[in-house]
Amino acid sequence: MTRLLLVLIVLAAVSAGYAFTNIKNTPALSSNEDNSAVNWLTWDQAIKQLEADKAAGKKGKKIFVDVYTDWCGWCKKMEKETFQQPKIAQYLNQHFYPVKLDAEQKADILFGGTTFKFIAQGNRGYHELAAALLDNKMSYPTVIFLNERVELMQRVPGYLDVPTFDCILHYLAEEHYLKTPWEQYQVAFKQTQK
């Protein structure tokens, strides 16, 4: 319980805008490795790119995190049917730093000065960073959107088809959420897609 509390405190500190250094993760999945048009990054690559963009005077992009497991059928379906769509991949690459996070990965992730580890639990287990990002609701797939300050914007659990995911991407990336309620935006977005 103490470790979980520490994880949540660290995540809150990160969300408050603390510096991010020495983030480690498993190697990024490139478009050649997984046949995806999405340019998947590691945590380290995403944060370094965000910091580099900010240092160059750019706003930086939001961070998109696909939390998945290797055994999750809906995760595989979303990878194949949603992320593989050219318009989705292009939009993700253009407006986000896209990150894949295996919720059961064994590799430690050093994030915000704390090392997040794999916690064995029965035949499986979970990664502490995934648990923190998912608010301990270990549901796969879940996509997470973080703003340019690495603060949580939105968690969306479950499989998302192309039209639904496309609408969510535009709503968050273009900051329509600041002025338009979700229900109203969905209607307007669907009309533009006809």
C-alpha cells in the first residue's frame, strides 16, 4: 500500500510540472517492427522530444499512451483496425508523441526521480507506472492523453473504432474540450465527416 501511495504521489508531482529526467523503457516499436504507420516512441524518447521541442521555442505536442498487454485480444484488434488506419496514424504522429506501454513489462521505468517496477502477482503482474496512469483500474486497452506539461487530460478504456477514436483525437489535440462539451462536439464532428 505504501508503494502504491508513493507511485500516486510521484504521478501527481509529475502532473504538477516537475522535471523529467532519465526515463527508461523498453525499445520503441518502429514502423518496421510492428508494421504500423504510427511512429511509436519509448517514454524516454517522448519526454526527450518534448523537452527538445520546448527548448527550441516550440509548444511541444501532447503525449498519447496506448496501455496494452500481449495477451489482450482487444488491444491487438485496436492495433490492427484503428492504429493501422493511415489517417489515424498520420494524425497521431503529427499531433502527439505516441507511446506504447506494456502494462506487464518487466523493465523498470525511471520517471520523475522514482523507479517504477513490475509487481509480480500470481502468474502475471503489473507495472507500477501503468497502474498509476490507469488509476489502478487495470483495463486493456486503455488510452491515455497527457498535455504538454505531462498532466493527465483523459483516460479512455476499451476498444475504440476508427470513427470514435478519430473524434477523440481531434477533440483533445485541437483543444476543443476547452470550449465545447463532448456531446456537442461529437455531433459537429460527425457532420464534418460526411
